[in-house]
Amino acid sequence: MTVLLAQDPTLADFGRDPWWLVLGKILFAFVFGLLATLLGVWFERRVVGYMQVRPGPNQVGPFGLLQTLADGLKMAFKEDILPRAADKVVYFFAPVISVVCAVTALSVIPFGPMVSIFGHRTPLQVTDVPVAVLVLLACSSLAVYGVVLGGWASGSTYPLLGGLRSSAQMISYEVAMGLSIVAVFMTAGTMSTSGIVAAQASGTKLSLGGVEVPAPGWYAILLLPSFIIFFIAIVGETNRAPFDLPEAESELVAGFMTEYSSLKFALFMLSEYVAMVTMSAVTTTLFLGGWRAPAPITTVWAGANSGWWPMLWFFGKVLILVFVFVWLRGTLPRLRYDQFMRLGWKVLLPINLTWILILAGLRSIEDWQSRDRLLATAIGAGVLLLATILWPSRQPKPKPTLQEQVDNRPPGSFPLPPLDLQVPPSPRTKRVVAEREPANIAAGSDSREV
Amino acid sequence: MTTQTVLAAAGEVSGGEEVTFWVLAPLALIGAIGMVWARNAVHSALWLVLTMLCLGVFYVLQAGPFIGMVQIIVYTGAIMMLFLFVLMLVGRDASDSLIETLRGQRIAAVVLGLGFAGLIGTGLHRALGGTAGVGLEQANAEGNVQGIARLLFTKYVFAFELTSALLITAAVGAMVLAHIERRREDRMDQVATMKARFRPGNYPGPKPGPGVFATSSSVATPARLPDGRLSERSTPAILPVRELTAEETSPKGTDR
């Protein structure tokens, strides 16, 4: 175990690389973002196609793999339209801000442990700072500028309203996202991403009534409410279905990017997919153990967490999360705007605050004696139970019967037919039905064709 | 802690820090000047965002990574975003009038501003020029975040809680002032709505669309009613009244 722990980079391991290694790491993170977009769009279209029983893109390249590349090239050769009322400088910078913020967040994601590159022992991470998770939050909060400025600079009403709408959405869900990370900070005791991955290495021991129970190391299990809220929040934050209100194709044309075309539009698309991959990577880092191998693998194979193998686990976890994103898009219908805001502010936020309160309470009685601790937990649970039972709830009124509804109609309402009206069958429906052989059509090969 | 912290505690300035400062300090100044000079209110806000971002990086350079990141998240991410919302909803052409009401106030303001900047600058330089930072290492001994947390939740806990109570009161007050709840009695039921709709003087049909039977497809062109009058109800109220030029009203020759 000591060998494995030695693989964990600490904050002191950063900032010692030669310049070519730093450049290489930055290039790697950037290329990872671009490649993830190219493959991500293809992956999404294929998976959604499979879920909707249609082939999806399958013409360009093997399995249609090069479809996104072809689309990107086509996009580059399209006419770049600049609206006359647009604010030219801001119009140009808005998509750039979006992409830069999405890609920058990748720089604090740990892709793996310490490895040896050309004789240099270095962590597989561009950089890490004591406040790395705050860097992620800063990137996501600055990404809102791309949306807002894109909508405003278009000089048109619909993009402006779309931009305001989507930025209100992103800001609201950022609050829920930030609060769900608080539980991770409290448990891990650090804000650096490599430190959080290291903290999830081994399960802590919980003692319940004198019995030592090994708790799982992953915060997704240990802090399940935070994990669920965080994932819902990042789906809202990245503007993905079912929260894709900013660009709701069937309602809004394209929201804030209505006026955008050609490469600028491509940049917005790029930033959306990079943000999806980045957020999946952040979720992996914060809640799913980062680059560490899932539990059963390490028991049979001790070397799973050393060398370059962790990158495989990392990319596997990210891929699964991206699949969940696509799955959500293929399954859930889009929420209405008020439902969406109610979910964010009235459901996710209070649950999150309560959960943090409970967690803080549990953490503060950790050092007590087991009898006091049990007593404190019991009192807390009792108060919670009493509050739940005695909470003044609004009794749902019994639904009035149909007759009562009819009687309560105000005078002057439309006349109603009697409720027990029997409509006699029309004489014209009497028709002689010709006797004929039942059609017997065998299910042929063409029934599989879609 | 990182090497930066150690260096800053020792009062030295590393090469990277110096380069970052000399790159970002002019940018911060340009942002500040641009904020004052920009005619457009949104541009002004964006220049301010640039300055705030530079300040955030300066905090990080000065071995305060937490305050730097919080500066970026809270000030540029949340507060300036609110400013932008308001400015954008006010409208893009809401620039200030350029007529000077007080004669010579600009020159006076520039002279006074430069004088004030010079005074502050020389004062600070003379007061702090040769002083080395003391106590940074002790403050950051157990980590920057932990140090701030310890101070916030022990020494300054009362001020901290008081500030949070103030902010919550302000937020709740804003909500109380802005929230309008319609009383149950004020809601009209279907019968009342229909009666109001067919009351004499109210036209019960849908409003005519703009540009109906008109010579132009513009939304600003009012529709014509069956008796030939123009219907003012057909144009949106927010559109400015526009007089068409003779060239615009003349037939375009497209029907030939």
C-alpha cells in the first residue's frame, strides 16, 4: 500500500517541470478537449440514434467516425455573417471566451498519478494549486460571459432574451453546484484536485456502536446527496438536455447563438462539448475517485494504480459519464422554464443546505465518546423526525365531484348537456360489413427496415 | 505551501512574478481608463471586468490564492454579471449625453485626478518603499484557505455573521419589495373574462397582424381595417413611430 500511496502527487510536486514538459501537458489537455469534442459529437449522435432505432451517422469514415470532422470543415467554409447591428468586437470575443473558459478548466484535472516522462518524475496534470476546485468554479462562472455577450452583441432581440435566459439558468445552477462541492471540501479537507483524489484512495473507518465499518472511499457513495445534486447541477450548467432551454431547438431557434454562423458558431458548439467533457472529468475527480481503479480491480491487481494505467480508468469513467449525459438527452423531455427554476432554487438548494448541516453536525461529533455521539445523533434524528411529522402541511382539499363542480358554476355560464346523456347510435352507422378472409401478411424482411 | 508563498514571505520577487506583474498591471490600468472612457455602458462594464480579472491574478501572485479566486468568482462572475443584466435590459443606445453642463469640469477633473493619483502613489511609495512583508509565512503556515477560515471563524466571527445577516436582510427585502402576489379575489373567472371581452367598446376578435393589406412588410406598418382605416392596435407599442420617406412609400416596381 505504501508503494501505491507514493504515486500520489502532492502540491510540492507541481511547478518543477521543465518548460517543454509544461508545454506538452498543456498541449495534451487542449488536444484532449478537441478530440473529445470530435468523438463526443459522433458518440452522441450514434448513441441517440441507437436509442431511437435509427443508424445515426455512418457514411463518412469507419462507423461514421469522421462525420464531425466533415461537419467542422463544412462549417469553416460557410459564410461568416456579421449582422449590421452587431457590436463587432464583443461579437467576436463572445465565442472565444466560451471556448477559453471550457478548455482552461481542464488544466487542473488530474489525469493520472506520478509518471516518468523522459526521465522526469511528474504528475499527469497540467498544474495544481491549493484552490484548484475554485479555479474550476471561476472558469464556469466566467463561461456565462460568453453566453451573455454573444446574446447582447448580436444586436437583435431574440438572442438577447435567449442570452439572459441561459445566463440566469447557468448562474442559478452554479449555486447548487458550488454548495454540493462544499461537502467534498469538508470531507477531504483540501481544495486541490490531486488532494481530493488522494483523499478518496482508501475508505475511512466508521464506528457504529463500537463496530468498525469500512466506508467506501468514493465520495459518490459517501456523499450521495451531494453527488446527485452535483450531477443535476452540471447538466443544467452545461445547458444539456433536459435542461437545454437556452437553445431549445423546437421553441427558440437557437437562443443566444441565433445570429452566429460559420466558425464562430462552431466555437460555441465546441465549447458546449468541451464543457460536457470537462464537467464529466470534474465529477470523476471529485466524486468517482479520479484516476483510481474501481474497487474490485485493485484487490486482484496491485499495479492498477501505478504508471500509465490510471489514465485508462480515468477515461473510462469520463466516457461513462458522457454516456449518461447522452442517455439523459435521449430519454427525458425538456423542462419548462419555471419548472426548471423551481427545481434549482426550491428543491436542490434547500436539500443541499440541509445535507451540509447534517454532515457538519456529524463531523463535529466525530471526536466524542461513542455513547455521547450516539446520544447526539439520536437527539438530532428525533428532532428531525418530530419536525417532519409536526410540520404544518397544507392539507390537499378533496377534489369536488363532477356534480359539485356543475352546481358551483357561476350564473351565466355555458349550458351543459345532462351528465347522464346517452347518445343514441346514428342510423347512418348501420352498415353491412362484408365478410372476407382475414388478411394474413407474414412479417417480412422489410418490417425491420426503419 | 508553494514556492510562490515562500518567496513572497521572504520579500523577494521572482522573475515569473515580475513578468506577470508588468504584463497585467498595464492591462489593469487600460481596463480602468477604458471603463471611464467607454461611451457604451456595456463596454464600460466589460473594461471593469478586465481590471477585476487582473486584480484577481495579482492576489494570487501575492500568495493569496483564495482571495484571488473568490475575487474572480464573486466580483466578475456574479456582481458584474448583475450589472451587465441591468445595462443590457436598459438598452444598448443608453449612452450619456456629451453636453458639458459645468464649464471646464473635464480639465479640472483630469488635473485633480492626476494630482490625487500622484499624491497617493508617492505617499505609498515613500511609506512602504523599503519595507519587507512580515508575517506572511505565519499567516499561511497551515495553508492559505485554512488560515483565512481560522480567522473568519474565531476572531472575526461576529463581524462575519453580522455581514451575512445584513446581506440576507437585503436579499429578503428586495424580494419583498419586488414580489407582487395577486389576491385570490382579484382573479377573474371564465364568466367575468368573457363578459369583459364582449363589453361594448372592446373588440372581441384577435388583433390584426401588422402589415395586413399594407404596402410594406415591416412590423412598423399598421394593418388596414376592412373600412380602410389604419389600425394602430396592430403595431407593437414599443416600436418607435417612423415616418416613411417618399422613396419608401412609392411602388417598388416589383410587380412588373
